[in-house]
Amino acid sequence: MPAKTDLIQVDMNKRYFAITILLLFLTAGSVFAQDTTKKKTIDITSTFKPVLRQAVKQNFSASLPQVDSSRPRLNYNIPEQKVKVPFLPGSISPVAMQIDSSMPWKNSQYLKVGIGNIHIPYIQGGLSVGDARNNIAVYGEFFAAKGKLDYQKNNSLDLALKGTVAAGENHEVNARLGFKAQDYFFYGYQPTTLVYTKDELKQKFQTVDGTIGLRNINPTAFGISYQPSISFSSFSGTNHWYKGTESNLIVKLPMQKAIGENLGFNLGVTADITSFQPPNVAKVKNNLFLVDPAFVMKTPNVYLHAGVLPSWDNKIFHLLPNLMADFTTNDKRFTFQAGWIGYFNKGTYQRFAGINPFIIQPDTLRNNRVTEFYGGFKGSLAHNFTYSAKLSFAKHYSEVLFLNDRGDGKTFITVFSPEITMVQLHGEIGYTLGETFSFKGGVTYTNFTRIAEQQRAWGLLPMELNANLRWTIIKDLTLKADLFAWDGPTYQTKTGDARKGDKAADLNAGVEFKVLPKLDLFFQMNNIFNNRYMRWNQYETYGFQVLGGVIFRL
């Protein structure tokens, strides 16, 4: 049994322990008690400052690009400008050069001199000065050609003076004056053993012509455009036996009246007066008067030309049709054409000699009247390739034909067929690549179904083919080529038999290149096949020809 003092001691220890625990709880309460009267503050007890680490920079060193030696290919999409030209053949006559005031005028001066085995010499030149509205141009050409046959010679001199003068703000006056002299020789006589002097075989043609015209640049306030003109020519043909002279005067008064944006009315009056004096025969007069009224409608897809052509051929009245229509697709790549038209080819000594220079002077003149019904189409592919085709049925009244005389055959006489009916097929293709390359070829086939008062269509070609090529190989080097071919025309022998001429093909090629800034060289080869064909019976053409020379540009 423990002692009493021990018990007291244990009891005291328990009390001390309890008091100690109580003091600890009181102390903890005072520590965790919050003083709400004080504001919240932050005490900084350290001087540490945060610093970002410096970023590492990458150094880029530029390197030179590689040299690109390839030539860039630049593609241009230039919309094709199409001009609607109706199939309206007609006579070819000199007219004044029309200056388009919207295009810049470019002065040009050059002199071309050459020599070859046939042409000795060949000279051509041009000179122009002025601006778009006031300018003048002079052109000249001369050559002397001599072949291997006796009296196979031809000389030609052609001079022309053209100009435009502004007449106020809205008018221009165009004028032209020309002179042309040609020498031919009747070297196609048979048999070749016949003897003639040079004077007996020489035939000279001489022409003086001129034109003056006035046009308004912009339509009047009433939508009227006009372009009157007066042309004249004096023509003469002289040989050892006779001389004939002819004068021509042509007055044209065309006018167009606009009716809104798509309609218009055209009215034209033409007076074509000819006086011909053949040797030892009374003077021959050949006059033609025409009136040309027509309504015109033009939309993006349709072109209509509806009119008639009243005419007086040496006081004999004829009413000719003048109907044409074009129908075009929206993309302008295909156009259907049809028409029923009539026109005249004026019968003059000057025109006949231009077709066949070996004719003797005619004693009568007749105008060729034509009525034609045609249908066809034209279009383009890929903006570079063009095509066209036309089928026509035509009647030619008073068509001029050429027959060899019944003697030695060296001259041709003119005869007329009252009516020739023909079916004609014409087609063309072309390819153009900017100003670098161009090609155009065409073929015309004619079937003479009826010929009145004549056995054959003497001297007319049943088929013609032509093609031309222009290719700028490099900037200062240009290649040119031309091809002419046809089926032989019919002719009449001394005994009156009808014969057909041989086929012919004539290929020409040439090149032109620059050697100095103002000096070019040219080289031309004609009749490369050396085909001695006969366009006119008994008249053999020149064979292979070479022509070369220089071009001075001022």
C-alpha cells in the first residue's frame, strides 16, 4: 500500500498537468484571434527581383538568288477585231487613200534599188510628211524587164501623189494624182520565123488619173455621214498601126443616215461617163448611172442590208437586187451569210488592157452586168485561225472574152458573150500570230454552165489558187512567200478549134534583213519552179528570176 505522501504527490502532478494544458489552450486562442481593426498589408521580407532570361536570337544570312536564264513566256489575250465584209465583187479602180484620223500618222521615207537576171534595174521609193490630218505622200516605181525570147520585154513607170488636208474641225479633203506609162511587145507571134521590126511590135499605154473627195469625220447632228468624190482619167494606147484615146469621169455621192443605234438608211448616186476614140471609127460613148438606196440594220448578231439598184446602162434601164444578210453567233466565231446582189463592171479600153495587155484596140465598149445569188459562212477558231466559204450562182451579161487573131496570133481581139451562167465555189483559210506570222490561202472554182454565142469562155480561168506567207523569224529578218496556180483557160486555134491551156504554178520566195540601222538587204526569187506557162495563148512567161538589192530608209 503506497504511502500517503506518494498519493499527494501524484495528485499534485495531475493538477500541474491540467493547469499546463489550460494555459496552452489560452495561449493558442490569443494567437489565432484576428484583429479586424487593422488593414491588410503585405510585408516584403526579401530583396529578390525576378529577371527574364535573355532570348537567343537567330542570325539569318541572305544568299544571292540564282540567275534565271529562261525567257519568260507572256501570253496576251487580245480580242479579235472582225470586219464584216459582204461578198460584193466589183471592178478595181484607183481611189484616193483614206486617212484614218484615229490612227497616228507615221512619216516614212525609203528607196529600194535592185538588179536581177530579168529586171535591169528595179527602183521603188516613197516619201511622206505631215501629221494625221495634214499630210502628203509620194510613191514611185520603175523597172525594165527582158526575157530570153525575142522582144520579150516590158517597161513600167508608176508615179502617185496623195494627200489629205483638214477642212475645219469636222471635214477632210483627200486627193490623188497619178501617172503610169507601160511598154509591151507583141512577141507571141507564130511561126517564130516571121520577121518584124521593134516599132511594129511595140505597144505603149499611158494613163493620167486623179481623184478628189470630201468627207465628214463625225456624223452631223442629224446622224448623216457623207463622202462625195470626183475621179477622172485619161488613157491612151499606141502601137505601130493605130492610136486610141479614152477619157473617164466618175462622180460619186454616197450618204448614210443613222436611225437610232441599230438602223440606218444609205443613199448613193453614181455617174460614170466614158468617151472612147478608136482609130478610123466614130467616137464611142459608154455612160452608166446608178442610184443605190438601202435600209441597214446592225445588231451584235444580225446584219441586214435591204435595197435595190436602179441603173441606166446607156439609157437602158435595169433594176438590180441588193439584198445581203449576216447572222453571227454570240461568241462571234461563226457567221452565216446569204445575199442576192447585182452590180456592174465598167467596160473601158483601160480596163480591158489591164486584164490583157496584148489586145488590139476595141471598136466597141460594153458594160458587164452581173446578178448573183450566194450563200456561205465565215468564222474563226482560237482567235488565230480564220476560214470562209461561199457558193454562188451568177449570170454575167455582156462578158468580155479574148481571142487570138486568125493571122499570126500575136494580138487578141475582144468579143462579148450576151450571157454566161456560172456556178462558183470560193474558200479561204488564214492563220495570224500577232505581227510575227501570217498565212492566207484561197481557192476559186468556176463552172461555166452556159455560154451564149461563144464556144468557150475564152481567156477566163476555171480554177485559181493563191497563198501568201509572211514570217518575221527574228526582229530584223523577214521571210516572204507567194504561190499562184490555176487551171489553163481555153483558147482558139487558127482553124477555129477550141483547146485548153496547160495548168500553171508559180512560187515566189524572198527574204529581207537589216544590216545597218537605216540599211536593209533583200533577195527575191520568182517562178522557182521555172515553169514557162502561158497565161495568154502563145505568150510564154519569164522563167526563173532572181532579184536582189538594198533598201535605204531615211
